[in-house]
Amino acid sequence: MSNSARILAQATEALQAGQVARAWELAEPLLPLSARDPEIASFWLTLLRAAPERPEQPARVAQVLGEWHDDAPLVIRACDAWIRAAELTPLDQPVPPGGPAEQAAAAARRCLASLPDADPTSRGYLTINLANALRLARRLDEALPVYEQALALAPERGGWWFNLGLLHKARHDFAAALAATQRARALLGDERPVLWNLAICAVALGQAELAVEAWQKLGLPARIGARGMPEVEGLSAVEVRVPARDSGLGPEGPVPEGALGFERLRVSPLSPCHGVVQSASYLDAAADYGDVVLWDGTPVGVAERGGKREPIFPLLSILRQGDEHRFRFVALQQTPGQVDALGAALPEGALLFTHHEQVQMLCPRCAAGDSMQKHAHGTAEPHRLVYGKLVIAHDKPLTALRVDLDAALKQHPGVQLVMPGLYEKLGDTPAAGKQHQLWRALEKKGNAASALTSSR
């Protein structure tokens, strides 16, 4: 046995035992030989498929594939490895240009162009790899006819129907996604990924009985709730990541102005894939307090809260928008916690959320509400500028809220609250205009004072 054959045998044994790092270490000397030895190239592509998380993986796949671009079995293995790497990017994030999904798509297309018609099996695998690569490259409309071509070649492939369901789910065509997933179930049986995606599609379509049946197959105590939607009791809170832009109000958040980013909202689950948002968004987000949201089943991260780990899921869609009133506010408080105390004093049906606090150096009269009147500015003192949102139940009259809020503010003289949206909703245009002026004045004074303070 040659030395390379001995190394290949040892590396293969390690890989079969699940020792990916050990197999990688053993096979490293063989890498230069992959350019002329298809057996070594095939092993390396299998090894790279097992290590999609390694940052060098996509480049290594390209290196190993090298000049084998017309060898269908090797191209299929390379595409599979690239696709495994592409699957690590969450579905709600953009993919980098020239990433592993696009590399797989290009390799599959090139090989298909030179493939003999007498090889329908390879054509089928190359076509489904092309379809999956296009889906993961976010080229969804382009991927659809390619999936149809692949399934025309091999309609008995349950996994391919499942992948078509993933495409339709990404396109938010939940009816088509459900149909494809049901076809996959008929061919594959009650596999966990199939049942999970079937339940997601059923919830999106309001088909409670189908969703409950899928959850029960997965061992969950699901039932149809009072509102006709599936419910599973005892689920812990989760966070859902939603697309968001800077609101243009208050200090710049984690998303630069004009850019699209994310905000994480806390959700009380009704089932493993849908629930009610329980926190108010700070950014201009796709969802807000009270919305019923649907999320995908693969977490994009984990949050630490109170010593517990909560999964973070990507948003799929809004099932029902909440009917609460939501008003942004800026407030001044003299000492920490005063705004929260004001919120606790509000009557039932009113929830106050604080999002951001910054200490500003303000003239005492400006902080007391005289910022719109000309006056001699006193020595600047530290004041806390607080941004947040007030959420009001839909059945609470806003005129009554205004009275309750005024009464609460009198009981908390250390707080000055500015909330233009309430007065706009009430139709009190003069009061709303004054509130907008106060908001701008507070931010202008605060920002100027902060700039002076930071330059000292």
C-alpha cells in the first residue's frame, strides 16, 4: 500500500468515526494530490461537506474541485459541500456576493452544460443542487423553474419536494409550501423536519387541525385554542428577530439611518412557531407589541435573560396586527427610575416601555419645560433623557388616558413627558404641535450640552 493510500485509509476511518478535525489533520498532506487523483478529491469534498462551519471551507471546495468541473460526481459533491456552508446563513440575512451558494450555482450550471443526455441521474442531482443553490442565494424566482425541472426528472424524491417547500416558504407562498411539504411527507414519512415545516405552513394558513396533528406527532401536547388556532401550553418565552430601520427619533440605534437591520422582540409563544409580541419596538420595526407573529423553526442565536437562555428565531410573517395604540415618547427624569415609576402608576390598559436613557447636561429651566421660552440659562445640571413607547389597549378611551396621564404626571413632578402621537390621535393639533416643538427643543438642548460636555 502506498503512503498516500495509507493516509487516505486512516483519514477515511477517522471521518467515518465522526472525528472531523482528526480526519482533516490526517488528510492535509493529500490536498495537493486532489488535482490529479479523483479518489482523493472525492474524499476531500466529503470531508469539507462535514465541516461547513470552517471559514476556509468554501475556498477549499473550489481548490479541490479545481479542473474537475466536468466530472459530474465530483461537481455534485462540491455543490453539496458549498450548500451546507450556505445553509449556515440565516434566512433573514442577505448573503454575500460570490458566496458558497453562488459558487455552487455556477459549478452546477457549468457541468450541466457539458453533461451528456445519456446521464439522467447526474442531471437530476446537478439540477436539484442548482435549485437549492439559487434558493440559498436568495434568487427565489429564478430557483422555482429549476426545482420543477429537477422534480420532473425524479418525482419520487421526497427530499426534493421538501426543498421545494422551503423555497415556497421563503417566498411566503404558504399554500404552495404546504402542498410540497405534504408530498414530501407522503414519500418520506413523518420525519421531524417535514412535520415541523408542515406545522409552520398550517399555522400560516390557519389550518389548526393539521398543525395540531403535526405537533402531536412530534410529541407536543397541542390542541385547538379558543380562537381556533393551535396552542401548546407550557412553552417558554422566545425572542423573534424582525427587520427594522432607525426610527429617526432619539439617538441613533444599532441600525444606521437608511439601512435595514434587525430588532429583537420578546414573544409569548402560543405554539412552537407563533405567538404574541410582548415588548414594544424601539426602532421602526416590522412588528410591535400585540402583533401575532410567525417565525421559522431554526434559531439564529440565543439570548441570556435572568440566567436563562432563550432562543432567537427569524420572523416569517405577521399573522395578525395588534389593535393597541402605540405612542413614542421622550421624557426627562431627575433621578433614575422615575419614568418607570410613572408607568407603574398608570391605570390598567396602559403599558410604558423605556428603551434608552442618556444623561444630558441641561439648564434647570430647560429641564423644567421652559426650553421654548427665552431665558438666561443657568448652570447646566445632569438630567436623564429617556426614550420609550406607551402602549394603550384598544378599548381604553384616549380621552380618559389623557386625564389619567395628566393626573399621574402631577404625582410624579420629577418627570416631564413629551408624546406628540397621543395628541395627534386625539385631533388636538395645537397640543400636538407644541409637543413636537418640545421634543425638538429637548433633543437640541441635550445634544448641544452633551457635545460641550464631551469636548471638555
